[in-house]
Amino acid sequence: MRILTPSSIAPLAAPALALALAFAAQPSQAATAPPTASTAPGEPRGLAAAFGNTIKAFYTDGRFQRLWLKPDGSWEAIGRRGKWSAGHWTQKGADKVCLKQSKPFAFPFGYCTDFPADGHVGAVWTSRSMEGDPIQVTVVKGIEKPQGERPQGEKP
């Protein structure tokens, strides 16, 4: 029986799992700016701020990953290498999201990570990638999906 360790599964991990690990690599440091035109008091906070928007993780090599959470508990992502993945998410407490990948293959376990309870469109926090590299994570207004590309197996 082979024991799974982070280093043994890293080459197999899908882009969204890498994003989840990046969120969890260190405690979130959500931007807590006073309300402005882009962060009005009535705007959603926490995971609700992600619905209809894009969670984006920027890497030091200039590339980024995108993740989209849907209110029905599903998610889709495209990694910094252009690979699509999808699965289901659940909320744990006020400031954690747990991701379980099902496409393009079912990953053998889920991962729970911090998502700032006061997160909002425009919030930025620092984390680390799966490889331990520093990244910046933000919530961007709107759905930023590449034009003409579809998840693996999805028909036009």
C-alpha cells in the first residue's frame, strides 16, 4: 500500500486543488478597506461574493488560475496551464470552503481552506501555491472565462 503525501500527489493534482491548497497555505489576510463605490455596504461578503464573479490567483511567473463557485454547490476552474476541472464545494463555518474535485477525474479527497468571511469583490489576500510560492488571491467582478474554450467533455 502506497502512502499518499503532498509531494507524491502534487504531480497528479488538478488546477482547482492547487488553488485550494494555495488558499490554505497560510491564514487569509483579507483586505479590510472601508466601503467604497466598489465595496458598497450592501454588497455580498464571504463566499456569497464569489457567486457570479471570478476568484483569481496570481503567480510570480505572471500566470494565474481562475475559480468559479456557484450557489448550487458546484464549481469550475481553469488552472494556470489552461486545464479545466470541476467539482462540488461546501461551506464549513463562516470562513472556510471545502472543495471536492469530480472532473476531469475524481480526486480521492477534498480540501478545506480559508475564504475570508469579509471577502468581497476587490478584496485581495496573500497566500502560497501548492509548491509554496507566494500568490495573490482576489475576487474579480464578473465571470472571466476564456472565449471559445470549454471544460473537458463539455459539448457546445
